[in-house]
Amino acid sequence: MSHASRLAIVLTSHDQLGTTGKKTGYYLPEAAHAWAVFTAAGHEVVFVSPRGGAAPLDPGGQDRADADNARFLDDPAVRAAVAATQRAEAIDPASLGAVFFAGGHGTMWDFRAPALAALAAGVWTRGGIVAAVCHGPAALVDVEVAGRPLVAGQPVTGFSNLEEEAVGLTGVVPYLLEDVLVARGGRYSRADAPWAAHVAIGERLVTGQNPASTRGVAEAVVRGLR
């Protein structure tokens, strides 16, 4: 199988929602919907996280009425892979056609990690696709290529300030994703209404605003790899 056929889905290792005492983690549909699109297109998927090992699943969003969610939760190979994710440092960027950063509030605490930035930069500089959805673009904030931010001048999106306010977590998250993407020079855009699907496509950079955008991001990645 060629490197273009191998994709990484990166999940958070962080399970604490700030100082609220509540649990968080990766948001199921953002991993499950991407996995469903990638595997249906014949791609091999490897699961990665900042710390490696078991990736925590956010208690919310586990809707089994969603067929892709149910398949993801019940697939023995996926269960094993998510319980034993690989550390980003262990992944050779040259072995990947694309890297996809799934969201969930946990990412706001651990996705701005040098190892994740290096993985994204490595995939991009080798001609691969870098993608992220919802809070997943936190992993892109500190990515630099040739001395400038990867997002600078590129169309980009991610969980909006309006959506963070709507879920009541503006004062809980360590920063607002929309604000830092703009500060890094990204050409940020969002849907006309919160929670509506919105995908921004740049130069081998694909981002989605919220959970509803996951499938669109994954389909754009598959198209880009053809």
C-alpha cells in the first residue's frame, strides 16, 4: 500500500474540561465520520495521539443511532487501535498521504504540541494533505513551514467564538480558537449560522468548523488524494 493510501487520525489525550471537574476527550462523530469516509475510499487509517495509549472519549456525542458512530464503537480493530494510539513522534510523515486532527474540547489543552506541529509540517512539506475539524485546528496554530505559519494567508475555519459561547465554555477553554487562527494570519470564515456545516479548503489544507462539517472535510481529503 502506498504512503498516499495511509492516513492518520489524531485524537486528544486530554480528558479534563479545565477546572470544571467534568470529563472531555475526542468527540466521537468527528473521528467516526472521518474514519467511515476514509475506509470506504480504501485508505488505511492509523490512530495517533499526543501521549499515545488510550485516547479518552468525550462523554457527549455518543449517539448510537448514527450508523457510523455505532460501527466505530463496535469495530474490534478500531477499539484496539483507539486503546493503543501511537505517539506522534513514532509516525514517519513520509508514510502518510494525509493527517486529520479530530476535535473535541480536550484538544484545546494538548493539540498545540511540538510533536503534532512537526507531524503536520512533515506531511505538508512532503506534498500531503493536512486536515482538521472543529477544535482540531488547534493543532495547526503553531505549525510553521519555511518560517511562516501554515495557516497564514490560507482559507481556514474551526469552532467559532459564537459556538464556544453557545456551549458556555468561553471562560473555560485556555483560548478561543477562532481568535488564534486569525492572529496567525489565517483567512478565517464560518457558516452563516452556528452548527451549520462549513468547510474551508486551502493549499493542501482542509478545515471544518464543527461536528457537522466532518464528513465534508474527509470527502475533500479523499478527493485531494486521488
